[in-house]
Amino acid sequence: MLNASPALAADAAKVGILIPGSKSDKGWMESGYDGLVAAQKKYGDKIEVQMIENINYADMEQALTQLASANDLVIGVGGQTQAAVYKIARRMPDTKFSIVGGNEGETRANVAGYDVKQAEIAFVAGAAAAMMSKTGGVSYVGGMEIPSIVNAGKEFGNGARYINPSIKYFENYTGDFDDVAKSKEATLAAISQGADIHYHILNLGLRGMEQAAKEKGTHIIGSYTDRCGTDPLYVAYSVTGVGFQVQYAIDQFVGGTWKAGYKPFGLQMGPEASDMLICGGTPEQKAKLQSIMDDILSGKIKVLEG
């Protein structure tokens, strides 16, 4: 689906953004879209935005080529855009590209990769899950079984064991960020074995986790954006700053300070980039989570990349 704004000003900065999934997925893609909306509100007619969403992997290169042909900055929302971005960037060296969720890849003068450091905050989410679990069991469902998603799952389990060494931990991957049926099946399997708090790195597949949790009376830790109070299924949220990074790319571009290369975000960039919130958490819970985040920043607690 393509949304293109009309020409607003002759000197408006032209920004194209690819949101591969749904901008209303309650997850990564929606967080990225929220960042775009915030940037549009901030800059008004100083920027002209063209957005493409809901694109299959097979069509990603074509979509990026279309955006790069008409814009000065192109933002790929999600690490799954990285391979296609590098391919198109080689062919279109005069266009700048920013990858939200990009890891350290090849070095190109027109590509910036922003690493949300999901494994880092997943450790903190695991600790929060263990604090809240009443059954002594927690679970994680990831989409594609790629290193960053797997490392986040491992660290979620490590964080849970940091609080409760005997906690039961269940980890599963559906192979697809958007498969509702598989994520529901994985969550139900974990619930049947005693899990009552669930974490995820999913897009529309999150709907399946929601269905399972609602049916069985368990709860979810949401990802990407703090939405405490909007849905009783969600008892906590990890913030991974997807929208913050979209805004960062646009801020840098508009301000003339955009730089190519790899840039890690995570806890070191502050709570807008990475944070963990238990909805209605006690002072003791908040203090413990802050202590864990401080220890990760200092290197006392070491976590995987991703």
C-alpha cells in the first residue's frame, strides 16, 4: 500500500519510508509509524513523505527502488530490509538510506544502520517476567529464526533466571513474524506447561499470542512502545525505540548531520531508545529493573548482541 503526500514546499526534504508489515500491528511496525507521525508533526511542510507498507519480501527491492528514485533519504523499518537496502544502495549512491534495526553490515557511504539492541532489553524483560509470574513459568515467541531474534530469546531466558534460577522457560520460533496461527499454537503450548507471562518479537503474529493469553487468562509483556493502561492483557512493556530511531534518521537528515555507518542505540541512548516498564509496578520492582539496566550498561551483566 502506498501513501504519498503532495509536494508541500519546493525545498522540502524528501523522505521515503518502507514499513514491510502493518503500521497497526501493535509492534515494531506501528512503533516505526508512530515515529514517522511524530516527525511529520515536528517538521510540517519542511518534509515531504512517501510511505510504502505491507510489502512481501519478494517485492522489497522494487519498493525500495521506487522510494529511492523519488526521495533523498529512504528509511527501511526492520532488519529484514537490510539485504535489499544494501543492494539498492549500491545502485543508487546519491540516495541516503537508514535501516532501523540494522546490524553491522558492509560499509557504504550512503547507508546508516541503527541497532535497537533487542537482546539487551530482552534480558530486562525476562527479569520483569520472572518478577510478575505467579506460576514460575515464562515464555518467548520469536518470528524468523535469525541471530538477533534468537539472541533476544536467549537473553529473555537469562534475565528470567537472573531473578529466579529455577523458573521454567519456554522458547519457540514460528518462522514468520506475521503468522497468527503458529504464534497462538506456540503460546498455548507454553501455557499448557505452566507459563503465565509471555514475551515476543512478532508483528501481526502477536494477534495469535493475544488470543491464547485471553483464552487462558495469562498475560503479555509488550514490545517496542509503552502502552500501559490500554489493554489489560499487557502487564509490562519493553521500549526498543523503533519510532525513536525513525525520528533520529529524519532529524539528522533535516539538520544536515546524517552520517553513514553502524550506530548502536539501546540503553546507552536513554529511555526513549530502550527501557522496561511494569505497568503499575511497585517501587521495589522499578528499583530492581533500574539496577539491572545499570549493571548492563556498566558491563557487570554481559548480554549477547542483537
